Amino acid sequence: MKPALPTHPAPVFDEEARSIFAGAYPEQPHKLRHNLPANPLLALDALAALGESLPASSVEYNRGDLPIGIDGKPDPTGLSIGDTIRRIDETNSWAVLKNIEQSPAYADLLAALLAELKPAIEAKTGKMMKTQGFIFISSPNAVTPYHFDPEHNILMQLVGTKVMVQFPAGDPEYAPDRVHETYHTGGARELEWAERLAAGGMEFQLAPGDALFVPVMAPHWVKVGPAPAISLSITWRSEWSYEEADARAFNALLRRIGLRPRAPGRWPQRNTAKAIGWRLYRKVLKAR
């Protein structure tokens, strides 16, 4: 009998998805299809165990019945992370497990997914840096309030449905320059919401098998459908994203001394000079 030939798993992102991604990355939000098979690492009991094993700084969970806009972090529910996840259908909660790559099994999953997109990513924004994974577990109808994130991000819907509404990245109408500067010098990522902003949003309906690319610092909010939802975010940074962040921080410094700095440019513009200025300033502070 001939030995069985080795089998190779089908890619999670097929050729069409990789082509769409390569054409739109890094500035255009877009949907993709993914083929991530059922994985025991992503079952509720496994996620509850992961949440219990992670350090407290890597776990965030709170009430799910929130408005689109909030002032600061929402209040906790009083439940443990394990109970929150295992009973997500009834706990009226929203939970995120951060930096899942701290667990070797989840690190392997993250690395395999990002490897499929690495050629398209590095052709545009260079070396992938600080690759991270985040898992969101949400009760029915839970809301993730209006905010932004510093990473290049693909949100992969695994269980349930949700709607994400995205707004243009880098537009001060949706996230004022001073808010960016505050965030990059240690402030919160939550943004102030006003109903007048709604007309500028792009609505994306997500079901299992859908993935959505979110550009760096693109404001967005999310609402879960009528059943519990699980989503996986695979994220990475680039030197461009770090330069944009450091330029924002340097602008905060300039504003403190009475100047009115120009906002950093979006990709493919570089923000090297201001980024270097901020990095030198931080070195001086550390040397004191």
C-alpha cells in the first residue's frame, strides 16, 4: 500500500480574498471572506479558560447595553471573566481577551493567519511589527462604543452577527487632532459621539465567514445581533503607523508650548521628522 500523501489545509483567505486585500490595503476599509474552520481554541469553554489564564491587564469586560458614545471606560459587571464568557448568552456583557499570543497555541493560530497576508502587507507598509490577536465575546445586542485603535486590523466574524460602522481615518470631523494627541500621550481611545456624525459612516454587516479590514485609527462602533457573537481580530503595526503615532505625540508637545501644529499625513506620506523629534524627547526624559 502506498503511504498517504501529506495533506495541506486550505488557506483561510483564498486567492480572491488575498487579491481584494492587496488592492485596498492599507487605507480602504473592505470586507473579505475567510474560511477559518471550527477550532476548539475558539469554543466558549476554551475562551473562558484563556481569559482566566491571562493577566488582568489583558482582559477587559463590562456591560453590553451601552450607548454609542461614552465618557471614559464603562463600569464593570461584577462577574468574573470566566462566568462572563461561559454565560455570555445571559450576562449582558462585552468582553475582549487581549494579546492572545501570550498563549503558545493562540500564537500559532495568529502567525498562520497573518502569514497568508504577509506578502501583500509588506509590499505596501514594510515589515509587520508587534503582531497581536484579540478575541471579542459579546452578549446579544451588545454595543462597543465609538473609538479608534492604533493597529492595522482584520476583524474575523466567527459566531453570531454584528454591524460595524466605520468613519474616515485621519478626518478631524470624526476624531479631532487634539483627541489623537491625547490618546498617543496616554489618554483613552473612546471618542465623543454626536448624531451629526452618523451620515459619514460606512455600515458593514458581518456574519460567520466575513472579515473586515479596519485602517489604522479609523473611528468605529459595533453592535452585536440578536445572538451571542465571537470575533477574532488579527492585528499588526508598521513603521508608518508608529511614525504617525509618534508624530501625533510630538504635536501634543508642540501644542503645549503654544504652537498650532499640522496634523500628520496619512499613508503613503511619511511623518519621520516629527516621529524622530518625539523619540529624542522621550530619550531625554528617560536619561534624567
